[in-house]
Amino acid sequence: MPDTPRHHDHRTFDDLLAEGAAVPTAGWDFSWFEGRATEARPSWGYATAMAARLAGATAALDIQTGGGEVLDFALAQVEPKAPVLAVATEGWPPNVAKATALLRPRGVAVVAAPEDAPLPFADEAFDLVSSRHPVSPNWPEIARVLRPGGTYFAQHVGARSAFELVEHFLGPLPEEQSAARLPERERAGAEAAGLEIVDLRSERLRMEFYDIAAVVHFLRKVVWMVPDFTVEKYEPQLRSLHERIEAEGPFVAHSTRHLFEARKPHHPA
């Protein structure tokens, strides 16, 4: 989301609900949130760092590419040094269409592949596998499609990310709810698949929501936060949060992000 706030006029609760519910959710373009919500950016600058790795790759795969926006940005930074082969996967049909339209002019093939399915590629097909905010990294599959010496470079959503917001709707959640996203768990999963950790960093970042329309759009777009979210089902929680924002100002939550870089060794341990 944008990292600078801009305040705007007050509208009624029903107007804001309708607006948040009407905004298209395809892709990972968060420009609609400008002035309505902010999220601090991780210090490492993932898209720019990804571009540096693409410049040195010959065959690259971007997993769960969303609408292709991050890969498109990164490839734009490295032309004409882009990889000879570049492929992306995505599981949600509206995003497949959006990513195809965006990435095809850059020579990237977008493959429709469910998030929980094996990667539809041969062993050792890529020297770079990347992903921004994968739902759950499939470490054995990532290791399988990487060439020896190849790199996995990604930004992951960490444990209890935006839980202040999630718990407003779902109530207190057990720590185990997001334990799989703890960096130690992810490190163990990668190492169990035979990958060597090169870099693993974690940052907790401030989020602010300036109106309830932004909350509605966020929960519709990032569907795993409140998996059964609809405006109708959660109207009481939305109304109470709207009244809180009107009375106290922006609702504050915190996202967690990991920078993850791993390498497939040349010789199995």
C-alpha cells in the first residue's frame, strides 16, 4: 500500500462500504489506497533487489505473480539484460489474465497453476525462482525446479501480519494460527528441502487505515486475512471500526515481512 497518507472528506458509513465493495481486486496494484491507507515499506526494497538478481539470471520463474506488477517493474529495470527465459505462475483466473496482458510484451509466459499444485516444470529448469508474498512456499518443488547453484529470492508475509485488524473481525487467535510463517519454521522447511539459507531478514511495519472503505477493499483483496469476509456478514464489526476511526483517527496495525534468499547447493549434502 502507499506509504504516505492523504486525508479526505468524510462520507457516510454506507457510502464508504459501497465504495470499498465496488473496487476491482485483481492484481497487486495498491494505488487505489493512496490517501486511504498506508503501509511502511521494508528497508531492503524487494522489487529493486529482485531486478538485480534477474539481471544475472538466464532462466527465471516468478511464483504466484499476482497481476505481474512486481515482475514487470523488475524486468523494466534490467532491459536489455533480462533473462533469456522468463516464466510466471498464477492461480487466480482474473490475475492470470491481468498478468498475461502486462507481461506478454516483455516476453514472459504466464502459466495458470493452482497455488497448492506441483510446479508444471521440469527438474532443474531455472537458475532463479522468485516470489513476492507466496501463500505458502512449496520448498520441495522450489528446490526441484532450481538448477544446482540456483537461487530462491522472495519476500514473504510473516507471522501475525495485520493481526490487529484480523482479530477485530475474528476475535483473539492462537499463536499457532500463523506459526508456519515464523522465520525459524520457514528456514527449517527450506533446509529440509536441501536449500542453503543465504539471507533471512524480518521487519515489522506500521499500517494505517484512514476509512472503512480501505478496510473493506483490503480484506476483499487479501482474501486470506479474514477468509469468509463479506460486507454483509461482518457489518457490525465494520460499523464499530468505522465509528472508532471517526472518533479516534486512523486504525493502526502492523505487517510482518521476511526477505528470503536461499541457494541450491551444487552437490547434495
